[in-house]
Amino acid sequence: MKTIVPYLNLKEYFLSGCKSESDLQVGVEWEKIAIFKDTGKAIPYHGPRSVKAIFEILCKDYGWTPVLSESKEPIALKKDSASITLEPGGQIELSGQKAFSLSENSSELYSHLTQIKKVSEPMDIAWLGIGAQPFSALDEIEWVPKDRYNVMRENLKSHGAMTYSMMKETASVQVSLDYTSEKDAVEKLRLAMGLTPILTALFANSPIDRGEISPYLSRRSQIWAETDSERTGIIWKVFDESFDFDQYVQYALQVPMLFIQREGKWVQIARISFEEFLTRGWNGFRAEAQDWDLHLTSIFTEARLKKYLEIRSIDCQTASVGLSAVAFLKGIFYNAVSRKGAWDLIKGWSIEERQELQKQVLTQALNAKYKNVTLLELAKTLVGLSEQGLTEKEKSYLDPLKILLKEGICPAQRLLRCYQNANGHESQIKQILRCASI
């Protein structure tokens, strides 16, 4: 019989993630969007030029092992401790191995990109470092045949106007950081939540919607803002000084469940809270240890806790800027002086000011202001703090970000400079490929 989850042990899940200072590593999930070079449309899961075809060649030529769906179709690949997974609209994600040095994160990313481009180019497929599909409409994007996503589709369909767009159209760079104690984890979570408007502005990179220039520099973030509010956004209680693991547990207990897994099958749960499931069960099912871990993966806040901290506010980027994002966070979060300096910049903001800034950055990015100070000015200070927290060898990874800040722009504005020169759909595709291909 499976172990029932004891209420008092839910906090232990997070405590078991604590690492020593010497063991702190960085993990990165690199999501990417694929389009056909001739039409600009999203590639499908099935077909001779498709996600499935790419997966089959990666297994054959590069030694990846497929993970099959319930219908025996490849939905993920494994090799050593790395994996390649799929988002619901066929976005491919490299879940990299955790690394002590940025050079390890970098070499793994470039090796992955070399492989995937070599496989994709004969199919006339390009991969974009951009936060949302630029040309395809939502209903033109094929769903990945994965039972987990089928359950999510059904459960979330009436919870947020942009929920399906979130699932099928968006892509991000997600950075995982370790913590050493409960206090350290909470301070890092609080800082990550506090930095959300700046991170959104600094890495806004999704300004195109169905071929047209969107009013949003981060359309990805705008889409997320209209997705199931009970499990997304910012946890405002984190800014209370008393916030701790117990309060995070209380938050997670109230988030409606999406699913459980039993005997390899996904079971949809009728949106009861995890606390209700824990105390009363549901439809004959009782809570098991694995359910808590799985439930935490269905919390989609801008930063979230598991046995590490995951920061989720960054649009997908080209490789060099994406690595800048990783370096930026590592330098701030893994250096006590840099982290304190970063928190000192934003600790005085009220909840209302944070909410207003998060709205502003969707359209204004670094031009958004806190009182009379632009986020561009704050971002420059933060990059300086990050630089202080990195080794001499790792500081160079910040260079692409520093170039953008010197110009006073975010990646979306650089992309728009290319795109505004386009004349007609064929020209638009060429400009996107020239400026956003990974």
C-alpha cells in the first residue's frame, strides 16, 4: 500500500531540498518555438516534417532514449540526467543537467542546439528564441498527444481566457536555483517575486501576434496574466516578513488540483484543493506521497518552490541573451552582498505599486517607472550587482545584456527594429528568421 501523505510532513518536502553552500548549482529549462521557414507557421506534432520526426532522428543519430505516451508516441527524450520534453503546442524544451559553472550550462545548450538544428534544417524548420508564436493562430497549432495535457485542457478550459494560448503558444527560459535553509529559500523566493516586473521588462521578447505588431512587448506575460489566477502570478503574502515554509504549504494546499497519476494513468481531479483531497480523498482515491510532488508542478506562479527555487518570468531568448539571463540570476542570488543590494532596491515597494508595475511592463518594458525612476535605471544597477557576484570568467556572459541596456532597449524592441523593415508576409518571415533564430 502506498504511503499516505501526513499533513505535518508536507513542509519536510521543502526542507529536504536544502543544500550546502558548496553544492549550489544552476539548472535551466530552455523552451523553443519552431516554425516552417517557408510559411512561418508552427510545426505540427505528426507528419514528415514534425516534432515526432525530429525526435525519431535525435534518438537514431544522437543516442537519446524515447519516453512514450499512453498511445505509444514519443513525448520526451532522455539521456543521462538531461531530458528533452514537449510543451502542449510542440514547443521543445531542454531540461538541462544542473551545473556548478555557467560554462557547463552553456556547452550543454549549444550542443543541444547544434543537434536540433542539424536535424531540423533538412526539414526547412527553424527554431526561434522568442516568447510566443509569431504567425500561427491558436487553432492552427496541433496539440501534443499527451494525456497530462488532455487533462489540463479539460480542467483549465474555463479558467482564464488565454489558458490555451499559454499552453500552445508560449515559450520561456526557466532558471532553477538551490537554497541552503528555510530562511534562504524564503528570502530567494521573496526576491524572485519582487524582481518579477524587472525580469519581465528586461527579457520581454514576444511582440508579434499572428504576423502583426502586438501592443505587448511581452505577449507571453500578457497571456499568463489571463490564465487561471488561482495558480499563476505573484504570491503577495511572500512579502510579509513572517512568510515561511509553513505558509507556502498553506498556499499550495489551497490551489485547486488538476490531476493525480495512478498505475501510469492520468486522473482528472474536479478542482478540489489539495487540502480537501488530503483530508477527505476524492472519488475513492486517497492522497499518496507522489501527489504532493505532482501538485507542486501545477503551480505556475512567477517563481515557485519545489526542492529548489524556479524563476519563471523570462521570455524565450536567443542563446546568448538567454545565457545572460542565467548569469544575471546566478550573480544576484548566489552572492549574499549582491542579493541584499538587489532586495534593498525593491523592498520598499507596496503591493499596489508592484501590481501597477507588472501591468506597465507588458507594454512599456524598461520604460516603465517606479515613481521617477525607470526600470532601465534599476536594471543597470542590478546588472552591476550581478557582475559582483560572478567569477571573472563568468562575467562575460552578461555582455549581451549589457549591450541591450546600453542601447536602452529590451530584446523585443531589438526584434521590432528588424520586423518594422518587413514588407509583406514573406519579408516578415525573413526578418524573424534573421533576428530571432536560435
